[in-house]
Amino acid sequence: MPRRRPRPIRLEWDSVRPEAALDVQLTLESVVPGRDGTHGYGRLLLGDNLAVMTGLVPDLEGQIDLVYVDPPFQTGKSFTARVGSQEDSRRPGEWITRPGYEDRWADLAAYLDFLRPRLQLIYRLLAPTGTLYVHLDWRSAPYVRVLLDDLFGSDRLLNEVVWLYHGPSPIRTAFSRKHDTILVYTKSARYTFNADAVRIPYDAATWKTFAGSSKAGFGKSPDLKRGKVPEDWWYFPVVARLHSERTGYPTQKPEALLERIVRASSRPGDLVADFFCGSGTTLVTSARLGRRWIGGDASALACATSYRRLLLESPPKGFTLWSADAPRIRSLERWLSVRVEGPEIEVGLRSGRRFQVLEVDWAYDGQTFHSRGHSARPWRSATPPTPLRHRFSKSGPHSIAVRAVDVDGAVYRVNLARETRSTRPSSGTNRRSPSAQRSEK
């Protein structure tokens, strides 16, 4: 008899909401060329991911190879982002913070009502051979698994990965909760899994066991030098307060965790997406590993953090920034310092506002901003973005645009016209001949 697909256990909604008719128009805000001059490998999208994914469906349905999402966990908390510099990590009361994101819901049903249409859109965007990783914790994982079983089929659950970590805990009446759950689903029986790309060394105890007994392993001897495919429990340290990766954005995940996921379930050139991108860990990791990527978040601060992180990372392939809603652009004029010296123009920022990114389009066409020069304030540094300087090959008027982002994720812009002059003497300059110079002595 043919194998019957198991019937999933389903969550039941009292009423099914009709799908909202979302008129989504993504506006191009910035083009950032990579080190090789290209900019088509990545897309950062600011806006509610329900609207953003709806807008992507016409062009990308069935084309994304790997999706990792780290949605809210239903913690009932409000998370803040640290935006200060050189602060004492032991004194949180003195930190400079900004609102990060809200993880408060009326009840479990409201939380699942939020997540369900987003998972449905992710399913549509996944390629037939695609894989989805959903990062959760003990509060939400059992219920979201039922949602995913219903959507993908319970037989498409590839793994339930447990991420282990250490850290202090206030809990005194139960065991400390020090793991997250990552549910891994594939869209079909054909999917990418690169075992050799994620192998890890065998423990020293395993080497010792096989060296001391020919009967170890019940007659099977592993290739100890080759290493092993990791188990479904992973230990990676969290991004702690003093960690070099720390951006200050709440609930940031370690790059090592995302590197294992990207290496295992995608190939170079594949398209990786994260629609709750937060601080941008998935994006910088995918870019570093040669994957195309799409990242999105509803928070302007999250997108600004990801944007700054990508600028600091300086990926070989460039990217673009898009917005699902027309953002409020503030005037940069009062904060701007511009100096012209012959053929060169220098652009800097005056003190008085905490800016984290400065960018200049030295050849602004009046339509699309190209980040042809940029500087970003390093993490936890009090140093403002360094001034940018450009030498023009031709003298005359030049149209430039300047863009800056502050610690709140607010965007500032100004368009300028400046004229440069060549320092070389013109053909009409009256030069004295060497003989004339000698006759004057």
C-alpha cells in the first residue's frame, strides 16, 4: 500500500480573516556598491514584513532557497537597544538606550494570528527545494510547530535543533532555561544539505576510545580526521555585553550560529532571506559566504543597525536599501560641514547630534542616491563618522547628495551644488622662460 501522509493536528480559528489587499510599493532609498562595484547581491527592506513579502511574491514566488526567521517569542517584554559608547557594562542603569521592539500580545491566539499569515507567505516564497529555519523558545515552539506541520506537512520536519548557551539566570524555583528551539522544515523531499560544509572535529574522548579498542563502535570505525556532522544540539556562546560582534540591538544572535545554518542549507549564489533581520546577522553572514540575500524589518532602528553593520563589514558584493513606506527625511543642512579646496571637496558632520553613518553621492543624478563614499561609527566607539573627501578630475560645478543616519535610525539628507577648480595652471597663464628668469638676476 502507498505510504499515507499523516494527518496533522491543527489549530482552529473561530473565523478566517480574508487576506488584506495590500498595495505595496517598494521605494529605492540607497544603492551601496560593493568592493567589486556591483550592488545586486543584497536587498535590505524597511517595512512590515507582511507588506514586504506580499510585494515580493510577484517576482520571487518559489525562488528563495533558504529562509531563517527569528520572530518575537511571546515573552511579554519590551526590548531596548543600547546606542551609547564606552559605557560600563556592569551598570545598566547608566546605559543610553532606545526602544528596540515590543514582544507583548493580548494572548497566545493574538501571537499566532500575527505569525500565521507570515509563515504562509514564506512558504510561497520558498523554492521547491527550499528550507525554513524558525527560531523560537519554550513559550512558542510547541504551538508554532503545529502551524508549520499544517503548512508544510508533519513529514517535512527535518530537525528540531536545540541551541544551548550559558549565562546568568534569575530563576531560583526551576532549572535555568538556557536553550532555544529552531524548527527546520523543507518544502519537499528534495532539499539542500551540505554535510561536508558543517563537519566538526570528533571529541578527544572519541579518538581515545577508537585508539584503545578495535571493538569500539560495534565494528564500525569512523573517519576521525574527516570529522562528523553535528548533532541536533548546538552550543554557541551568546553575544554577550563585551563580545566583539555586539551591536547593542536586543536578542542579537551569534554569527557562528547563522554560519552553520547558511553553510548547511544553501550553496554559493543561492538566495537567503531573513524577514525579522534585527541586527543583520543573517545578512552579513550570507554576504560573507557568497550568498545573495534579502533582509527586512519593521523597525527603522533595526534596519539602520543592519545597514551600518553592512557598511562596516564592506561586503564584496553591494546591496540596496528599500522602503515599503515613504520615510520621513530630515534636513541635514544645519549639521553639515563642507569645504572646497581646489579640485577636492570634503564633507563632514558638526557635533551636537549622535550620527552613526555618513554617506556621499559625489555624482548625484537627482533621482537615485548612490553611496559612493561612506563612513560608519564603529560599535561602542564615541568617534563620529570620519569626514569624506573626494578629488574631482574636472573643474566646474558638481551635484552631490549627502545622507546621514543617527542613533535613532532617523535619516537626514541634503542635496548640494559645489564648484571645484583645478590647481594646474591654465594654458593662458603667462610663464616666464628660463632665459628671462636668468636676466632678472
